[in-house]
Amino acid sequence: MTATRHIAILGGGTIGCGWAVMFAAAGHRTVVIDPDPAVAGRLAETWAIAVPVLDRLGRHTAGAAAPTLVATCADLPFAPDLVQEALPERMALKRVALADLEAAIPADTIIATSSSGLSVSDLQQEMVHPERMVLGHPCNPPYLMPTVEICAGDRTGPDVLGKVAAFYDSLGKVVLTVRREAPGHLVNRLQAALWREAVHIASEGIASVQDVERAVTDGLGARWAVVGPTTIFHLAGGPAGLPKFLDDLGDDVERWWASLSTPSLNDRTRAILIEGMAAVAAGRSPADIGAERDRVMLDLLDCLRTNKDPNS
């Protein structure tokens, strides 16, 4: 898989276009499959935004061709080595599209789904060649964020996970292996757990949406860019590490856990979140915020690459 040169992206949404420009910039011949002619403009815009980012990351091959667009699987100009499925998160839609795809590609072409939380095993149920299907879920945008999650389904072939891991690794990705299927996989489960409590805090008036955001970006995120949540408590235990922290504060942590809640995204809560987000945005559009995210993330990634312990 590390020599893959022909890649198809099934679906030209935000994630699909993000994947496409990353693969294409790395020198792979890349085609997006989507019947919507508006995708051509989205793809060109994403290419224009992503190329400077990939230049900065050292992931733009000189002379790399931009990805192109075709309307259907039957229009593919080549037999792909890999298909990255990036359709909306609807099982029925994915199953129909996968049936069309399988009829148009070789039996040994690997299909990696970008699904945010659906089960690979469920996606495999109606496939002719389920052994080819694997999870390949990125963080958004795929051309910037380092991680990709991989996971096998019940019927995934024994060598497929290793092949996609090697390919994503060749693109500079940090490959996270999910050992057992779970809704939301790994990153989204962690993200959802924190947001659940963030929503609870805002909806109960414990703190504003704006201060919740700051608590994460200024209080938690700065450390999380360097060490993970268990390591933070390991360090909190001083020279004795995690065992001492658990002895000293384990009971308190369990008390905090017991007080966490499961809020409902009802009309009242949605209104609180929307009003709070307006205060956070302070007149900036989502595109403005996204551009700031990308700019700062590049600086952060540069810093982490420069200072990262090679033994960590």
C-alpha cells in the first residue's frame, strides 16, 4: 500500500475534499466521485486553502496535480488502489453507494470508511467483498490534523489493517488503532464525553459557554497538546506518579464523576449554546475561525515537531 498511486474519494463533502487534496498533494493521482457539479468548486477552493498548509507541513510534492472530479463510479479513469469513502453519516446511503462502488472496482481494492461513528461490521453486511472494508477516520481537516483512526470489522481481511496503517503512516499520519469497535471510535468518544459536560455546565448556569471554551483552550488544551489525560494525573502525583495521585485523590475523582450529568439538547439548551457561541465568535464567521485554527495549529505542530522527545 505504501506505493499506492491511484486513489478514489467517494463523496465530495468537507471531509472528502480534505482527503482528496491531501492525497493529491502527496503525489497520488486522486479522483473524487460525486454527482453534484458544485463539488468542483469546493474541491478547487479546498486545494487553494490546503496547498500552503501542506507546503508548511512538508507534505506537498513538487508538481503534484490537483484532484479531479467524476460523477459516478463508472466514470473512474483508473482502477483505484484505495477508495476513501467520505459520504454523509447515513447507513442506508453508504450501503447503496458501496454496492455501486463494488461493481466498478477490482475485488482487491481496499475501501476505508471515514465514518465518524458507524460500525465497520454493519457497513460490511451487504458487501460482496467485506474483507476489503476498514475504518480510516480522520480529524477535520484531514490535510492538517495529524491523526487517523483505523479499525477492522468482523469480516475485515487479516492483512488489510496493516496495509492501510502503512499507507497512512507514509503520508505522515499518526495512526491510532481502535482494537474493538465502539460507537464514535476513539477521538469522538473522548470529544463527546468532554462536550457532554461542557453542555451541562452551560445549561445549568455553572459557567458561560465562553468561559467553558477558555477552560479548555487555556486550561486543558495547552497541556493536552503535549501529554494525555492519564499522564496529567501521573504528573500530579509528584515523584511517586499515578499511584500516589490515585491514593490521594481517587475518591474525590469518583465524587466528581458521580456529579457529571447527561444533558438533553432540547430547545432551551440549544438556545443557550447558540447564544453562547455567538459571544465566543464575536462576529467572526465559521470560515474566519477555521482560518485562525489552521494558522495557529500549524505553529503548534511546528513547535511540537521541533521539541518532541523521539523516545516518547
